Amino acid sequence: MFHRLFPACLIHSKTHRTLCKYLFINAANISNQSFNVLGVETSCDDTAVGIVNSDRKILGEAIHYQHEIHEPSGGIVPNLAMVNHQTYLPSVICEALNNAELDMAKDIDVVAVTRGPGLPACLGIGLSAAKTLAAVLRYTLLFSLLEAHALTARLTHSSSDLLPFPYLTLLISGGHTLILVAHGIGHYTQLGTTIDDSIGDAFDKTARLLKIPWLKGRGGGPGAALEQYALKGDPKKYTVPIPMRKDARRKREMNYSFSGLKTSIKDFVEKYKLNLDDEIVIYDLAATFQHAATVHLIDKLELAFEWCRNKGIALTALVASGGVASNKSIRSTLERLANEQHNIPLICPPPHLCTDNGIMIAWTGVERFRAGLIDKYTIDHIPKWSIANK
């Protein structure tokens, strides 16, 4: 294993700089060799660890969920999330290693961890654990959670070859709504983001407005529960405005706005005095919201495709990632857009790998290690981090 190739050293600045330089030179030469990466993800509420092989094999993972402790508050409570990460991360690491039938000291070559964006205290728990493990293994990789979402499709897509760059990425989650062009590892162009709420946040807040109980388990939460309610509703029963369509200036921007859509549902309920104790009403409102949010996504993606054509960028695929990308209705609409309108495939990770997880962190460790992107132990977490910060 690779960590046996390097001499033991103390973790201090001079030795670490020398070691990182040595690794930077040699990381680019290991593309034909196999190595294992352990990924740690603690950016929000779930405590997740994954182990991936450089041959695109998922070796093991473990997750501790926190839905039950946060649901009574209607959202994530940062201090509670931090304490739970602190309590459960050691056992989650052990569980992932046991599931993979691997030994930490003998079988893990690289440790990868989410540096940001996320909740500061939660990021700090994962980062501290990863640095401790890296001190044993001699090196670590630190990177943006956003990049992990953008690269996961290269691990999970069905072809035996890695998905080639460049591709268009739609990152839709509870914390982010981004349109990116992925040109290569560490090289991204951000075309659009949200000017207010993320799409996932809008899903969650609308679910709370409609008093929809949280969906439990992996990929659960209020937004996922709203999707289940929308399946039983009529998206044409009620009409709400599609964001930005009536704004002459903003309708040509690639940025999103979801706060007004959530407010439109609230105003609609109050104006027509709709009974939120009637499940049929809830189903129809959930379907109406989901339909309008999806149309808004497509409006801006069409502008992104137009931008790429004008720049002469030949896209290989549309990649959808993030927790909201597990929404089957949204996936279906994105697939029609990619296949029928632009003659490229839609590539999404499996639903269970769309939400934050250790597998995608480990895989991004593989990608960045191969590219020679080795970071120092002194790097700290960055709660607010643009994908441009590579």
C-alpha cells in the first residue's frame, strides 16, 4: 500500500512541506496502480463515511442519521448536529471499515474530508478526525463538498470509461442550487446560482408550511416527503407564477430564485382559505409547487445550454447531483431535456448517493490524488466556499 512507501515523519511544518512536495510529484504517476481512499462527511446533519477504490469500486460505507432529533424543531439545529457528529463519528468510521473488511492502518492509503461549505462546528468535527487519521497515514486531501457532487457521476455512471469532460452540472440540494460547467478536476465555471433560497430549502420550507411529516431514513427529510405527496396530486389544480418569467431583466439571467415560489404557495393558501387538514389539498399543493420549481430549473438550464453553444463548448452530458436530484419527477424532466432537446445523456448518481455521503467524498479524493492535488494539515474548514475555491 502507498503509505508504506514513505518514511515515517513527525507532523510539523518543515517535514510536512517536504512530504507534500514528494507526494505531489508522485501522485500523477499512480494512475495505473490501485489505492483505497476513506472519505469523511460531516458538513450538516448526517455523519457519513465511505471507502472507495481507485478502480471505481465502492468498498464500504456507514451513515448515522439525525432526522429524529431535528424534526421537532422543523430544521437542522447546528449544536445538536455537532454533538451527534462528535459522539458517533468514531463508530461510523469503524462500521465502514468493518463493512469493507479493511484495516485502517494496513489498507487505507488516503484520507479525504469535506472542508466546506457547511455548518462550521460540524465541519470542524470531521476535519479534526481526518487530520488525526492522516497523521497516521502520512497524508490527507481536503476539498469542497460542491466538487464532490460534481464528480460523483464519474464514479457511478455505467460506462467502463470515466465520464469525459466537459459536462454541464446541475447541483440541486438543501444548501445549493448551481449550474456549472465541469472542464476538469479542479476546473469549473459557475454559470448560475440562487439569489435567495436553494431549491432544497424551498422544498423543505414548503413541506413545513403544508405540515407534511418528514420522510425517515436515507434520503429522507421534509423535501423528500413533499415529493411523495406530490405523486398523489394534480400539478394543474392550482396555478402559481414561475419565478423570474415576468421580470424582463432577470429572465435572461442563469440565476435562480425560489423564495418567491414558496411565498406564492403560502399566499395562495391564505387567499383561498384552503384547508390544510384536507390531504387532497396538500397533495395538489405539493404537486403544484414541485411542477413550478421544475419548470424554473429548466428555464435556466436552457440558458446554460445556449451559453455553452455560443462558447463552442461541446458538452458530453448533463449531470444532476445533490439531494434534490434524487427526485424522480425532476429526473424525468431533466432526462427529456438532455435527450430530446440536446442529444446528450442525463447522468445522475443513484438516489442514495445524491444526498451528502462519504462515498462521494472518497471518490473525489481519488480524483484529486491522481491530479496531484495534495493539501497541508494546516488547512482549516471554510463554511462558505465557492466551487471556484479549488
